[in-house]
Amino acid sequence: MRKEALVVVALATGLAVIGGGGVAIASHVGEVDPATVPTGFLSAHNRVEEVPVSAFARAAAASGAEVSVQHIRLAPNQPIPWHTHPGPVFVLVERGEFEYEYAQGSNCIQTTYGASTGFVDPGFGSTHQATAGPAGAELYALYVLPPGSANHLIPTTADQACSP
């Protein structure tokens, strides 16, 4: 069972390489051999408040859920365009700062998260964008998606989000 747990943690661990004004986050990322990952925590202990339990219940089915971990490294001030996810995502900020902006009706709500902090994106159409701080950002995202989800990220357009 321990080997299976390592495989789940390492499964779909990807590195988002960012350049210029765009972002490249692959819908299918390479897998990492669990034997090459050192034991211990991937990220410092982070406290995450306001966990929407209903979003996790919605993502899980009798047959389980699609679970993956992604390592994301953003260059200084690098944006991630407006998007949503087909399920909830735990985001843990390891280094730097990360400004998360989400749509609440026609309003934009912005929150900046620093190192050793985290939050949950509820997914299921919750539209948002993000920007790394002046020193960049490094974070881990744990996706809990409904079985059969084709992608972990669904791009949206500004008209589907709040008015910036």
C-alpha cells in the first residue's frame, strides 16, 4: 500500500514552464518515477482554511476520483490566464507570493498568498486567474477531479469572468 501511495503522490507531477506573457500548463504532464523523489514533505506544513467539503464530495464517485499533484514554478510577475477546473484544487505556496483573483458575480476578489500558506479553489466553474509576485512563485496543486476528467485546467475568457 505504501508504494501505491507514493505512486499517487508522484502521478502526474508536472512542471509548468512559463515564458513571456503566456502560460503553458499541459493537460497531460509527464510522470515522475517515485523512486527518484526523496522521502519527506514536498512542501512545508501549510494551513488551509475554508475547505469546501461539498466540492470534494461532488468530485468523488463510488468508483473514486482522479487525484494528481502538480509542481508549478512561475517567473516573477508571471500571470496564469483566466481558467477553471473540473473539481476542487488544494494550492500550497512553497516560495514567493501568489496573487489569486476570482470572480464573484461581476466582482473580482483578489487575495495574495505568501510562502507556507495555501487555499482551496472549489473548481466546478469557479473562474479565476493568478499572478506570481515580484520574486516569482513555486507551488504545489493537488487536484481532486471527478472520474474520467479529460483535463485538470479549462481555459475561460474574460467575458466568462468578472470585469477586471
